[in-house]
Amino acid sequence: MAKTQTFTCSACGASHTRWSGRCDGCGEWNTIIQERPLSAGPAKKSLGGKRGQSIVLTDLTTEEAPPPRTLCGVEELDRVLGGGLVPASALLVGGDPGIGKSTLLLQAAARFARKGVKTIYVSGEEASAQVRMRARRLGLEESPVQLAAETNLRDILTTLEAEKPGLAIIDSIQTMWADNVDSAPGSVSQVRAAAHELTTFAKRHGVSIIMVGHVTKDGQIAGPRVVEHMVDTVLYFEGERGHQFRILRAVKNRFGPADEIGVFEMTGKGLAQVTNPSALFLSERGTPSPGSAVFAGIEGTRPVLVELQALVAPSPHSQPRRTVVGWDSGRLAMILAVLEARCGIPFAGLDVYLNVAGGLKISEPAADLAVAAALLSAREDTALPADTVVFGEISLSGALRPAPQTENRLKEAQKLGFTAAIAPAGGKTGTVAGLTLTRPSDLVGFVGETFGAG
């Protein structure tokens, strides 16, 4: 079948089925031109010849004011958001069941509502009475937050369009269902459709929308990965059931730094922010013992000191165990291999256990030297000095690489009363008075200076 030809007037944009010298719409002469199809391919699978509106283009020198932000008053939450809540933004919050996602978001909703932001909390998992009971337990029953218990996405969007809130919280995205999708709530297609509709609604109507997402056994947000690409910010709520600490981590943020963390403490009155997480993570340290090392790390833009604990014991099995909590198990295997190959310290026949105290998860390679110090301390049954922090990256050759933001790490250590630090040579230390700094050049030198030649 021959393709249909389209003719358009360049003066008024009127469409014609054939060419003529004079436009019937505006009366201009010689303005009708033949247009090529916008897209080639089958009519049902391509855009065809129908055209849309031209978009406005700008250059790189165009200056725009930064987006306005609304602070909720909780410094830890505002820091993770990048300095406050941005209007017309879509956020996704994930975490293990029972970790405190609904509690945190209800507290945040109450804070924003008291700041004058019209807030609607839509619960798809709990009834409104259950949310009111939680608010009463947290002392938030007087907050001007409007509640709803609904899972029909069409009804929710209609209500949001009529109420025109500044913030809407959807708990959770897996319980929402769109009536135009033929699948059960929580399926891949339903989650994708609900996230797309909510995100586009936020952009078109200027409403900030926070969506709660369930996680899989691996800790990833359940559903299609495209949901994380749709939203502006992805936050993970981390923590161990046995610890009272909860960590809100930004893994994606279009309006602020990624990998920023906010530290909270679970109490009987809800989640309380922790302004000095280093002191909290080290509060249960006690008397120094073999296998313990204090690592000065950087989480986002803030320095955090945390204790690394190691245990090395003879293995009764033919295959020794390597158990890690809060760190990368592959990186532990690398550190053990470098210690044996470059320093002649074998760990064959020994079970190795490594734990990051407080439930914090560390991902930066600057923890290599602190892990090596904890492992050697446990193996040699020698405690490191209580007033010493350790950080640095270990390469496969046994050389030590400086860690970024060395000066900030040392200042945080000095603030908490540490008087000595072990860090690789080469990093910018600045002027940190009262802190004795040991700077080994390689791993062999570090082992010799810290634990002796053997």
C-alpha cells in the first residue's frame, strides 16, 4: 500500500491532502510544502506522520534559579534530601519490613504539615485507624495531616488533583493498582504503571510524591528496575533488627549528593535523629581488645567513625569460613590474599569473621587498612591503641593509597578525643594540632611499625 503524502502550509501550519498554489486556511501563495513522515515503519508500531509541538531549546549559558526547598526541621532527613524537599519531585523509599519506613514518613509528614505544607498520607497496607494509632503513639495526633486508605490509583490521582497538596505519601507502591492494567497488584506491570502515573502527576501538578517500596531478599527494591530510573531520588532505610540505629541512605538524588546518610535511633517515641553518629557508633566500644580497630570513614559529605571487629580462630573444617557483616566479602578475600602474598602472613586453616559495629554498611575502599589492622590484631592477639584511628586503601602490590578527604577524617577523629592516626602518605592532612600521624608507604611498613617484624 502506498504511503499517504501530507502537505503543510509553512505560514499557518494547516494540513492539506494534496498540493495547491494557494492555502485555503490563510490565503498565502506558494507556502504549501510536502512533508516527510515523522517516523518510518508500520503504522501501529511507529509514530507515523503525525507531528507534535516544537519544544523550547536553551543553551548551556542559560542561568536558572535553584529549585526552592522546604525544610522539615529534622536535620538528618533534610541532609539526605540534599537540603530539603523539592517541589514536583518524586522520591522512592525502600527498606526491610518493620525497619521503620512508615514511622519515619509519618513523622516527616507531620513535620512538613506543621511547616505549612498541605500533606496527604495514603496508606494501601493499613487502615486509617491503624495510622491514627501510630500517630497517637508518636505524639503526632494534632498534626494537620490528612489520611486516606485506598489502593485504586485512579481514585488517588483524582483526589490529589482536587485537593492540590504540596506533599503526598504513597505507602506503598506495591499495593497500588491501575484499572487499565490486567494484572494483580504488586506485579511488574502494575508497579511500573503506578510509578509512571505518580511520577508524571508530580511533574505536571507540582506535587512532591514520596513512594514506599518493598525490598527483595537481596535488599533491592522489588519490582522493575525502571522504577528507580523514573523517580528523582531513591532512599534506602537500613538497619539491623538487633540494633537501635537506623540509617537513611541516598543512592540516587538529582537534587543533591548521592551516598549521603542520615542516622536515626529507634526509641519508644519513634525515630530520633542522631546529630553525632560517630559518638553513637563508638559508645559501646569499651576497653580495647584484640581484633578491634577504629575506621575514620566518609559517608556522603560527613565523616563517620566506626569500629571494625575481627575474629581469627583455628578452623575445625577443611574449608575455613570467611564471614562478613557490613562489608564486601570479596574485598576481604583480597585483603587476606595481599597479606599472605606481600607480607608473608598466612590465614590458611583459620576462620575469619569480620563485623562492622552498629549495623553500618561500609562500601568505600578506604577501609582496607583498618580491616587489615583488625585482622592482624586478632591473629597476633595484640590490641591496637585505644586512641588510634586507621584508614587507607590497599593495592594488590601491597602499596598504600591515600584516601580522599583525609583532613576531614582527621578533624572528626580529633573532635572525638583520638590522639593518633595511621594513614597512607600522600593525602592532604592540613593542620590538625594535637594528633600524632603515622604515614607508612606500604603494607609491609605498616605491619612492621604496628605489630613488629613478625
